Amino acid sequence: MGFARGLAGSLIAAAVASGGCGPSARGAAVGSSNASTGGSTTLADGGPGVGPALNPVPADFRTSMTHLSAARFLSRGHAGGRWDAEVYADPAGADALRGEHWPVPVGARFVEEHFERSDAGAGPVMMMEKRPPGYDAARGDWRYVAVTARGEVVKDGILESCAGCHGEAPGDHVFRMGGAP
């Protein structure tokens, strides 16, 4: 319980900061979408496709992943404190944060679910996934995903707006309590 509570205040800011916190290239803020349901889009990992982008966030993340936050906390890195958040990690991600496997191993995923501070309504879901070496070596090989509350993919892949903030994390682009890697 102490581990989860300690992480709640500063764990992941699966950041969609700067450009990502505000309007996207399509003009919609993260957490809302004006994407069409047809036409050319970018699928998971940057491949071109037709139709809406596939949502790579596990549909059952609330039950299949470790719930790291003991209570909702202010997500300071996303949209300037607009949302409260809860954080989840798959087994590899949870082990890394406990210091059992550091740096974070390939395949580890973290999910941050957001809730509007004004009315606790559903907000966006953001995911970080550690990819194989060479995916984006300059930024720690992380894939970032932002999905609306309705499950529509807003951004997915090598996202400068996310990587910029996570590059300031004390270890492997992941924010942890006390700044320890």
C-alpha cells in the first residue's frame, strides 16, 4: 500500500505536454476528438491504413494491470492540472518501478486514466510502452498513446510532445516518487 501511495503523486505523466496538452494537429484537445471515421489515418506504430486508428490500450487495463495509485491524484503534467488520474502498470512495468527490473524492460506498459476535475467525468487514457532498442533511441525507445474517453486514438507513436516532458524524468523517461531511477 505504501508503494502505491508513494507513486500516486509523481508516477507517470504519460505526457501529452506542450503541443499534446492543447489542440492536436486536427484542432481537438486531447480528451476530445473530431476525427472522422473514414479516410487515411495512422495505425498503431505508425503504419498507414484506412479507417480509424486501432486503440492499443488494453480494454481490460483496470482488471488486468496493477493499480498503482491508492487514490486519484492531480495529473500535473497533462493539460496543466485539468485532470485527476489513476495509474496502472503491467507486471513488467510494476516490477521496474519496484526496482526489480531497471531500466524498464521492453514490452512494459503504463496506463494513466484521467477524470475531469470539475465533475469527475471520464477524460483521456494515456499509455507508455517500452519498445525494442532502435524504435526511438534518442528518446528512450518509448511509444506514447493518447486515447479519448470513448476509445478513439488521438495520437500514437513517437510523440515529441510526450517525449519532451518524459525526457526530464530522473530515470528511463519514467517519473517516480523522490526522483530515484
